[in-house]
Amino acid sequence: MAIWNKIQLTMQYYLKEFVCTNLRWLEDVLFALNALQE
């Protein structure tokens, strides 16, 4: 059972890192699109 908890924590950690990275990337894209529209 302890192993399963460790796997869950690891997955949550990587998922959070993945989402944060993608949000930063998405913000850059939106910023670039706004700059192009002006």
C-alpha cells in the first residue's frame, strides 16, 4: 500500500510540473498572438 501512495505522489508531482510548464508555454503563445494583432 505504501508503494501505491508513493506512486500517486510521484504522478501528482509530475502532472503538476507538466501543467505548469504548459501554462507558461500557453501564456507565451497568447502573448505573441496579441502582439501580432496590434
